[in-house]
Amino acid sequence: LQKLKEEIAEVFAEIECFQNAEERQEADNNPGEQTRQRDKLLSLGRKKFNVDPAKGIQYLIEHRVLSSDLQEIAKFLHKGEGLNKTAIGDYLGGRDSTNIQILQAFVACHQFANLNVVQALRQFLWSFRLPGEAQKIDRMMEAFANWYCKCNP
């Protein structure tokens, strides 16, 4: 039964590859189709992100909607169009080095110059939902504090 499930999964993966190849070929022949295809991939990537942030980002990178540039990912999260703020917070609070670098780039998207701490913190916390885990909160607040101090020496 397990072997059959694996074979079915492989067949579906092949079908998806063929469909993606056909869609890319159509998109190459029609610029309007390219935009429509990109929007479709972006929408699906947002949905995946809202369910599982890491898989959503990976999907967007694999389908070339986003590059693997950490600054671009951070700007995408900062813009936040169609993204669940809780999912953004969970992703940014991750402990691996990539998540921490994206968090730092995300914080750098904010302009805290000439704002008092309360105003800056409100602006920062408005862009995502703070996760419930203390270690994630600590990482995020440390990144905020570092950037705030750089903006207001």
C-alpha cells in the first residue's frame, strides 16, 4: 500500500512538471500570460505561506516569484500583501541563521529615525503578530533594539 502511494505521488509530481512546462511555454509566447501566471503563482505561494511559512517561501523561490536574496524575502514579508501576520511572526522568529538574517533585513525595512521608542515599537509590531514563544520574542526584540539604536544614535 505504501509503495502504491509513493508511485501515485511520483505520477502526480510528473504531471505537475508537465503542466508547469506547458504553462511556462505559453507564458513565454504571451507577455500578458506571463503576468497572469506570475500572479497565480504568487497567490498560491501566499496561501502556502499562511499554512506553513517555510514551505510557502520555498515554493515562491522554486517558482521564481521570489529570488533567494534575503533582502527580497524581507521586503516581501514587510509588504505583507495577503500574508497572515501570525505566519509572518512565526517565520521571522525562527532560530536558524537564514531566519535571523531575514529578520534583520525585515527590521531594516522600517524607518525608526526621529521616532520615540513607543512609536517605533508600534510601527514594528503593526507589521506582524508577535509569536507566543519567549525565545522568538527575544530574538525579535533584540533585532528591533539594534536597528532602533542604529537609526537613533
